[in-house]
Amino acid sequence: MRQYELRRDESGTEADDGRAREVLQGLNEAQRTAVQATDGPVMIIAGPGSGKTRTLTHRIAYLIARGKAQPRDVMALTFTNKAAREMKQRVQQIIGSGSARGMWMGTFHSTFARLLRREGEHIGYTSDFSIYDTDDTDRLLRNLMKGMNIDPKQFKVRTMRSLISSAKNQLVSPEDYQRMATGAAQERAAQLYGPYVQTLRRANALDFDDLLIKPIELFETHPDILEQYQRRWRYLHIDEYQDTNHAQYKLAKLLAARHKNICVVGDDAQSIYAFRGADIGNILSFQRDYPDATVVRLEQNYRSTKTILQLADSIIKQNEDQLEKELWTDNHEGEYVVLIEALSERDEAKKIEQTVRDLHVREGYSYDDFAILYRTNAQSRSLEEALRRGGIPYRVIGGVSFYQRKEIKDVLAYLRLLVNPADQASLRRVINYPTRGIGAKTQERLFQYARREGLSAWQAIQQIDEAGLSTRAQNAIERFGFLISSHAAKAESMPADELARALIKETGMLDELRNENTRESLGRWENVQELISAIAEFTAQAEEATLATFLQEVALLTDLDEDEGQGNRVTLMTLHASKGLEFPVVFVSGLEEGLFPLSRAAQEREQLEEERRLFYVGATRAEQKLFLSYARSRFLYGKQESAVRSRFLDEIDPAVVRTKAGGPIKRQKDRFTLDEGDAVDYDEVDPHYYRRNLRGSKNTSSKRTRKTTRRASNGSSSGRRVVYDEGAAEIVPGVRVEHDHFGEGKVQALDGEGEQMAATVFFQSVGQKKLKLKYAKLRRIG
DNA sequence: AGAATGGACTTTTTT
DNA sequence: AGTCCATTCT
């Protein structure tokens, strides 16, 4: 594509028209309509693989090419930082380098963090505020709960956090929430909400929700500032609009109110973040908010084969809530979608690994053509093991990312404390790490003293001699105070990376890691070094290159933002993380009841529909080949559990799916009929049945329906599933065995390893016995 | 103060 | 299996 110089002062000339025409090249009719609708509100309803981000990008380029807007008039809000980066690069590719300068592109969170850096002082935040992630807020909440005698066993911290979070997102104040809270959990959350907000405030800290609601507060209390930004951002673009929450919706509305040049892109069928407060209603009601909106549908799919699209369509058709949309593609028919059936999660992983290897060797796919998707992060383990065994390079996205690692968070906490001494969460985190003689008791006294005197913890440290502590404790605290303040004093004169290095060195963290001298501790040591390089790199090239900015941006980074990166590797990630990506070959694994859909989600229609959309998202990541897999038993939470394959497999169009052997797939209903011939109805089966513990038969659910009781007790018939595993002993829970003395019995459970392996067996003659396999000669029968 | 040990409990997705 | 907690040991 030809490059253009940006000529700011010649907008509207013929040359610019030519440039604008070029921006439209390679777009289909619908995409062009969306690009050219430059005035007023626009909603683009776009299916997967329809080039929606591309359309948005070209629209921005078009606005500039046509002279409708200067780069600084444009704002684009994306789902990930990476998406923003790519969009910026694309715009520059299309209309010339440097042409995106001054554009605000980024996620909602990073964009409004930036805004608060500039304007936060108007509502009482200095620009070096700390951003608390869920780890920090959970700690903080746990402390509050302790102080208020709320039992964390009865009311989980994460539950409290998410209740408070949704109240915040709904813009409900602590006072109002106290009034409207119903039920024990909500009432507790209402109790915590006020103190929680105050603690954050005192710490000059913001949580993720604050990054959105504080700007709203700012705009509502300072109309002049709002107007200034309304004037500036004349063109507002929002990608993945179906995943915006109420606060984001409100922000968009405020900013667009003046010019109404708001362009949103989204797909209601891909809304998968309701648990985080995303409101699918935002996209469904866009036309109500902007009655004169231009609505464009992007229905042509450029990504997937006809077969894959047909499968995806058969999934999403099952949902009641959706906007009308007819997806189609010019692509090839493609191959059947393949269902991989496995006996255990190890077996599943092995079969996936073999398939990857096979396609790599026989069909020449490169490793980065593959993505393996799963519902929960815990599932990556067995897949990783299989890939490692097979010598296939891979990378895992999500899970514990670099900036979530303990050693990194520790260092970051030190640095945050330097920048923002009010930051209480960080102070608590590092005050006694590495251990320096400030134990729990001393800390408690310190915080008590601070509270009594109405001081921040940091202020209390400054005057610790008045706190009446033992000399030893006092000295330890003074030393810690000096450690922080002496380095904070150097912050002005020293480059951030050097400062970080000096501080870390003096804390003794590095020595401790080195002395431990294990592979893990050396890895951690390297991570810390890497962090210091990252700080150096950031300060060398960022626009606002302060340590505070670094810390804020780092808090908002995700694994997804990482560059595709080095090397040719298979990608492993959750279905959620796969949003917006595409791969030639995709595996959707773990299609089992209770896992996908998750058992909690299967209860209510709305949640079940979200799971189904998640399946839809996963399936539509695939360009050429799609594999679905499930295992008949799975090792979860320390136990081997049996599993029934997912109801989603029954919902998909059987005409496009084949088993690995090439045969048509059998429907669940055919396989798991009861003796009487009744078909299995998912709604009637106790969900616990699916995840019944095969070992230890005691804790089977008491709330089984009549049908399932009958089914569970009827030994060898079609409903019974038994755990097998390749290479595993013949003796596994569920099999019938024979013993020289006791006769026939059934294995209930296995435990211990190697020599110590013992089986709990129920014998008809003598009842339950626990026998060491080494001594008892058990023979498997049947 | 801090390390070591044992028991209870886990059971989702993430900006 | 891993984590968090309380208790006990050093």
C-alpha cells in the first residue's frame, strides 16, 4: 500500500479525495458504508471474522484522509492495549507515518488513567496515584473484614469484592448500597463498601473500577473540563462494544454528547464478560440512545470455512437473546470439524498433541498456526505436560503473567511506596519482606497507633518514637522508614531504573534469592533483573516517562498485550483470552458438563447462554480446522472425577462433525439412555452427578433425582462410566475385582503411590476393606 | 520472631 | 494438588 505524507492544511483537496478513495480500497460494500458514515452516531453489528477492527481502523484513516479530523481529534477505545497498538500502526501504514500522533488509543482503563494523571487533582488525586489490582484490593478487604469481625469463611473476600465492584460499576454510592442491599452477603458488602472506599482514597489509590467512575465524577462536578474534552475528541470509536459495562457506557455517552460522532463496533453474540459487569444491553439499546444512528451489519466472514461457520451458527441459534444477523462466507467448504473423545484429561492432552504433531509433519502447519483453548486456566497443566513430552514448543497466555509474580509484585510495591508513600497496601506488603524484625504484632501496634492518632501508616513511621514500642521494634521500623525515604529523596536526581536497582539491592531481596540457590529462586532473581530492564526501556522511550506512569501502566498490562513474540509456538489460552484472535487450527478442549458449561453457569438461562457464546467465540477463532474434545474423566481439585460430555456437543449440527475415525458422532441421548429407555434430560439431572467423586463414595449428593439415583446405582449399564488411563494399573475405581479370601468386590477408591498404593474395596462378603496392592492379589474381573 | 507442620478447603472467566 | 490458616517448635 502506498504511503502518504500527512498534509494537515490541504484537507478537502482532490489529492485528499484520492487518498480517501485509497483508504476504501479492499473493503466490501458494508464496510465502506461504515467507513464513510462520518457524521453522527454509527453502530456496526459485526459477526466474527468480518473485519470489524479493520473497518474501524480504516474509518479513522478515512476521517483524517478526508480532512474531517486531525489525529488529535480522534479517540479509540479498544479491548486490549495490543489491539490499540496494532490499530495505531495500521493507521500509520495506511495514511503515513507520524499521522497517528496525538490520537488517544487504548483501553478504557489505560486511557482514563491517563486522563486522571492530568486532571485528577480536581477531585483530590495527585498524579502519582497507585492502581490497585484485585490482588491488592483483596488484601485490603481481608484486613477490613478482620477489623470488622466478618468471617472470611462465611463471606468470601472475592464475593465481597465483586459485589462492591458491581455496585461501583452501577454508580451506586456506599450510602445507597447500604439501603438497597438485600441478603446477608450484600449487607456485609454494604458494610465494607464505605470503609473500603475511604481506605483507597487515603492511600491515593484507585482500583480498576475507580479508573472509570472517577472520571465520571470529575466530569459531573467539573462541566468545564468535560466540555474541553468533548470539544477535543470529536470522533469517538469503541471496539468490542458488547463488553462495555455501565460506567464505560456512561463515559462514552458523556464524551459523545456534544458532537454525537460516536462509532461503536460489536457483536452481541460474542459478549462474554457479563461476570465483570459487561452489559449486553449497551449494544442492544444503542439505537434507542441514538435514534438517528446509522446501523451497518458486517455479515461476510473472511476467516473460516463454510463448515466451521455452519457449526458456529448451529451453536448460537440455541440462544434466545440475540440481534438478527446472517453470517455467510465465500471461503471453501473446508473439512469436517473433528470430535476427539478421550478417557482422561491426560489422554485428551496426548491426543491433541498427536494431532498437532501430525498436522505439523504431514500437512506442514507451523506451530504458531495452532491454538488450544480451554475454559479454566487449571486445564493448561495437562496440555503443557503432553506438549512438553512431545517436544512441541508452546506458550501459555494468561495464568500467572510476568507482572503478577510474587517477586515482581514485591519490587513493584517498593517502588509504589517510593512514589506514593500513602500507599498502604504496598507498605503492608513489603514492611517485613525480606524479614527485618517487624512481625505481625509490631505491625498491628503500628497501625493501631496510626489509627488512634489519625495518621497514615507512613506518617506514623516518621514519628515512631512516640508510639511506645519496644526499642527493638522501633529500631527496625526506623530502619525501614529510612530505607524508603532515603531512596525517595533520590527519585528526582536518579534515573528510575538505577533508583530501582539501588533500592532493591539495599532491601536484600536479591541476596536472599541468590542464597536460596534453587532453580526457582534463580528464576525469580532473573525476573527482577528483567523488571529493571523494563523500567530502563520505559524511561528511555515513553512519552510520560516517570516511574509513577510506569507503575500505573504496568498495573493495566495483561498477557494479551504481549507481542506475538518470538518463536514458533503453539498457543494455549482460555476461551476468554482468545477473543479477537484467529488461528488456522483451533482446539476447543474440555467439552464436559460442569466444566464447559461450568456447573454454576448451567443453572440459569442467561449464564448458560453466556457459556454458549463463549463456545461460539472459541469455534469461530478457527480458519481452516477445528477440533473439539472432551475427556470422560478428569483430575480436578486433587480428585479424579467422572464426566459427561457437554450438552453443547448435542446442540451442534451433526452434519459437520466427525469422530477421529471419520464416523458420524453419536448423540448423547443415544448413548446414555436409561434402562427404561428414557432419554437423559440435562435439567433433571443433579449437576453434582456429573462431577461425582469417584473415590470416596460417601459424599455423593443427597439431592439426586429419582432417575439419577437409579442410574448411578445400576452398575454396568450404559450410564456407568469408569476411569481408565493409558499406562495406569488395571485396578482403578469402579472396576470389579476378585480376592483370594474375600471373593468378589468393587474398587471404591485408590490412594498412595508406588509401593504404598492401596485400594478401598467393597466386598459382598465382608463389606469395605482397605488393601495394599503390593500384598493383596487383586484380580480384575469382567 | 519466625520456621515448620498439619488440617481444612478449594470448584471460573479478567480490565 | 495447591493455598491459606492456626498451632507448635526453635
